[in-house]
Amino acid sequence: MPLTPPTKRDRVWDALNGDIDRILLSAEQIECRVREMAAEIAGVYEDSEAGLTLIPVLSGSIIFLADLMRELPLKMKLALVHLSSYRGATTESVGTKTVLNLQSDVRGRHVLIVDDILDTGNTLRHVQRMIGEREPESLRTAVLLRKPEKAPKDVHADFIGFDIEDAFVVGYGLDYGDHYRNLPHIGVLRSELMP
Ligand code: IMP
Ligand code: MG
């Protein structure tokens, strides 16, 4: 078979993937686990009278959210929250820059916070407290990833996709300097690319 030369598109993907040291979770592994999580979550809410509101923490959770919610056979609303504990491209947690932008009232509703990763827990602690103050009927949290070595004891996630090592990961919504979110897998970023 004649070799087809790489297209511009191939080269861009290769460049993105070239910044990855190793793939931790393949697209297939993620897809399979997200489907399992959705089944677990659906089981908890299927008989609930009060409606469900999903609250994704932007931006890292968007791809997880999109895949998860399409596997949930439940009547639901969405309310977006945006906050970030990272400024620019640094990897160190530098306190929470808070923009809680909740367009819908969650009082009396079942709320499921959806986030990409439970790392130091500062973000989730903050979001859980702020949403808890609005008196939802129930409040639970789903995270795709958790770094158990770092996650503090006081921040609880009810649904966890994968426990991973304490390495900086990108892809499937997770970024470094706002890049790499579009990679379909989750990989460890090459250490020389980080300060
Ligand atoms: P926290 O340290 O648990 O507060 O995590 C805050 C946010 O930082 C997460 O929601 C992610 O968006 C981001 N974050 C934490 N660890 C990683 C990582 O390994 N890769 C990419 N983003 C991360
Ligand atoms: Mg995030």
C-alpha cells in the first residue's frame, strides 16, 4: 500500500500528542467508565420526585459533562458554574478566583456538581459550600478523576471515575494554559513543558 503523506491536520494532532509523556487513560477506557458512572448516578435519582440540576464546573468538565449527561435517562436542568483555582499557565493552586454564575434556582432540587478532577479540593470545597447555602433538596458531586494522594479528607465526591497518580494530566477537557482540552484521551504532560 502506498504511504499517504501526513496532512496538516495529522501534523497538528501529532504536535499536541507530542507534548504528552504517556497516555494514562484511553478514549475507550474513559467512554466505558463514564457509561458505568451514568448507570450508578441514574440509579440514585431515578425515583426522585424533586427535579435534578446538573452543575458543571467550567471549563474542565465540559467534555465529561457532555458524555455523562447523554447517558443519563433523567429529566434534568443545567446550571453552569465558572471558577478557577489556577491563574494563567501556572500549575500551583493560588486561591480561588470566584465567579459563581448560577442562572437557575436550585432550592428544593437535587443537585449534582460535575467536575473534571478532585486535586487539592479547594475548588470543590468552595462550590459545595456556595451551592449548599442555596438549600437544595440534596447535593452530590461527580468527578471524573481524583488524585487520592492529595485530595483532602473534608471534600467528598459521591461518584468517582478514576483514581490517578499525582501527575499533571491533560486531555478530555483538562487543560494546561487552556490547551489540550480537545485530546480524546487523558495523558501526563511532559514535565519539561511546565515551569
Ligand atoms: P483543585 O486543586 O482540586 O481545586 O482543582 C482545581 C482545578 O484545577 C480542577 O477543576 C482542574 O480544572 C484543575 N486541575 C487540577 N489538577 C489538574 C491536572 O492534573 N490537570 C489539569 N487541570 C488540573
Ligand atoms: Mg476545572
